[in-house]
Amino acid sequence: MASLMSEEQFLCCICLDIFTNPVSIPCGHNFCLTCIKSYWDTREHFECPLCKESFRRRPELRINHVFKDITEHFQRSLKNHLGPHQREPALQRHRLTDPATFATRGLCRKHERPLELFCRMDQTPVCVRCIDTDHKGHNTIPMERESKKMRTQMKKTEGDMLKMVQDRLRKMDEIKHSVELSKISAEKEIEGSVLAFSKLVCSIERSQAELIEVIEEKQKAAERRAEGLINELEREIIELQRRSTELEQLSHTEDHLHFLQSFPSLSTPPPTKDWSEISVYSDLCVDTLRAAMSQLVDTCRDFEKRLCEEELRRTQQYAGESMLVCVNE
């Protein structure tokens, strides 16, 4: 197939030589990888050297391996075409022509007869004498008919390759679009996460402040109660000490009448409280801390529930958008 195509189809318009590592840009034109890179490196705007279509961003370049294989096959065919003109005496006097036209205007290397037929078995042009010798019994047809068939096949192949390029360009745009959407989604996710965790931190700090306030209030209440108990104990101690002093003084009296008259009133202790069951608890915050932690757990669960509801809503929205895209396509 390559031997039936013009050499101009394989020339890079920048270096004017056969493609080396050909790449296709979004407009559909082909260039050598190094040529188009150098071309864009020296320009502020990225455009096609042929059609001048401009691109907002510098296109990513990847070697078109299908076109590269066809180009290399063409180079081999060109080399095979030139070789006989340099070796065969019958062909050395011929004016060299484009390999695409040699098949219709050339001579048979062996019989020096016009190559007017094509052997389908060996896939090579032959002359009328070849079909009686080396290609006897082979399926041969006029070269013009085979050329028309191959040109039709060539157009189909070119169309297939163009479609493959276009499909891949669309896929590239689709991937780039997906990356942009992913970036936007990630930014929204980060913004939402920062806001959500800020609210959670504020809630935790508020709970901490409330816990500290409750603990401090309990401590103050305990201190007030302890202070009241201490004052009451001090009053009873003073009263008991006073009674003890009176008893001691009475013990030193020599007046029996005075002793007997005074002792009954002093022998009974002054009214006091039973302190055996009274105490001040030193650990007042265990239940308070537990209640605060329980409230914090409830806050986190509520936060998790809202996140799950938001994820479900976004998943349903994404599924709906995907269905809409599929229907539109």
C-alpha cells in the first residue's frame, strides 16, 4: 500500500524530509516530533504551521505509531525502488520517478517489458512474460484494477486512521475535562472539609468551656460547703473548749456546796452535731467528664450522619448527571 502513495504525503512541512517519529496535533496535521517541538519553542502562541489553527494550551505530543509504521514501510519501499536502478543495467538509464508512479511506468527488471499486470499471490507488479514463467498459474489482474482496489483500501485505511486519531483526541479532551472536574470537586471537598472540621472544633471547644465551667462551679460549691462546715466545727470547738475550761476550774474548787451545785450543769456536753456521716467528696468531676464525653460522642455521630447524608446526595446527583450525559450522547 505504501508504494502506491506519494512521497509528499510522508514529508514534514517543517524539515521537508520524511517523517521521523510523526505526531498528530489536534487539527489533524502531522509533523516530526522534534520539528513541531522546536517550532513551538520559538513562538509565544501555539498554532499549526500549516492551517494556522491556534490552541489555547500547548498540545501534548505523542508519537502516532500507526503512521510511523506506514512511514517506515514507505521508506523501505523507496529504498527497494532505488536499489535496482543502481544495480540493474537495464534500469540505470531510466530517469528516476516518484515510487508511486514507477509501478505504472516502470519496466520488468527481468524481461524489460512494461509492468502492466499485478500478481495477487506474490503482491508484486509483473509483465506479460512473467505470467508464463515465474508467476505461471498465479492470480493476476490488470494493474489499473488492482490499483483502484488498493486506492479504495487506502482511503478506508486513511479514514480509519483519521477516526482513530479523532477518537483519541476526543478521549484526551474527555480525560482533561475529567481532571478539571476532579480539581473543582477536590477544591470544594477541601473547602467543605475545612468548614466542617472548623465547626466540629468549635463544638469541641464549646463543650470544653462548658465542662470547665461546670467543674469550677462544683468546686466553688464544695468550697462553700466545706467553709460552712469548718465554721460550724470551729463554733463547736470553741464551745467545747469553754466547757472544758469551766470543768477544769471547777475541779480546783474546795467549796463542796459550789461543786455539787455547778457540776450537774457542766457534766452534760453542749449541743453538737454528729459528724461521723458528714464528709466533703474530693472527686466531684467523674460524672461530669463522662457526661461531657457522651455529649461529644453524640456531636461526632451527628456530624458523621450529616456527612453521610451529604455524600448520598452528591452520589445521587452525580448518577443523575451521568445518566443525562449518556442520554444526550
